Amino acid sequence: MKQYQDYEQPQAEAYQKEYWEQPQRVYDDTQSQYRFEGPSMQHQEGFEEPRMSAQIPQPMLFSFSNSSTRLAGLSYLLFWLSGLLVLLYAPNDRLARFHALQSLIFFGSFNALYIALLTIMVREIPLIYGFAIFAFVLLNLIGFVGWIVGMVGAFSGKYTKLPFVGNVVEHWLASSKAIKGW
């Protein structure tokens, strides 16, 4: 019985030693990837060094990158406010500047008309009260369609002109030196 124990003990130690001496996979925060630590197993037959896959970039939730189509599309996201922000942060990008000014003028004028129509509806001014309600609904429909057309055109990288303001913005950008040299 004693010979059996002497025989089994070294094998168990050898197994434990072999198992614990294998390289361990450890996450490295500084490089944002996994690496292997521990003794090298290259001396063993059939060992192949583990292949590290290319590091996958983490997606950014929101950023002002140099992509003009993204900036142009973002200029319509929050109506005239996002148009103003894109105009301030990307004054040298022609496509983004066009869509930002178009958004700013289009939705800024819509806000002015909303205020006028809401004033008429709140005060219940006779003879034009019904017209104000109809115009308010129609204005919302036109604004929604203009918002969708502007975003689709901007994200596709086209200079899509919205009704009434597209030609004004194009003429203003062509003749204005103050905006070009911000």
C-alpha cells in the first residue's frame, strides 16, 4: 500500500504543477485588451502561441467628428437650436454650414409663426380664430415634412433646399464673407 501512495503522490504534484504553470489570460486596462501572463509553454509539443484579435474600437454615443454628413444631419436634430450649435462648432465645413443655416432660418421662422398663431388662439380674436387653428395644424405638417426632408438630404450628403429658405441660404453663403472666415 505504501508503494502505491508513493507512486501516486508525485503524479498529482506534477499535474498540479503543470496546470498552475500555464499562462493565464489577464485583462490589461491600460491597453484595453487581454494578454497572457505566466510561464511560456513554447517548449511543449503542439503549443501554438495564442493569436490576439485586432482591438475593436468602442462605439461613441455622440461626437462632433469631421464627417460633414453627420454634422449636417445633426443640424436638424433639435430644430433651430442644433442648427445654431453646428454653425458655431463647424464654421468651415460647407455642407454642415449650409444645412445648419437652413435649419436655423427654417425652424426659427416657424417658431415666430407659432408664437403669432398661438397668440391669436389664446386671445380668441374673432374672424381669424378658426383660420389660426387651421394654419397651426398646416404649419406643423409642413414643419414635420421639412424636418424629414432636411435630415434625409443632410445625412445623404446632398444640398437639399427646403422651400422658401433654401435659395436664401444658398445666396447668403455665396455672398457672405463674414460666415466663411469665422
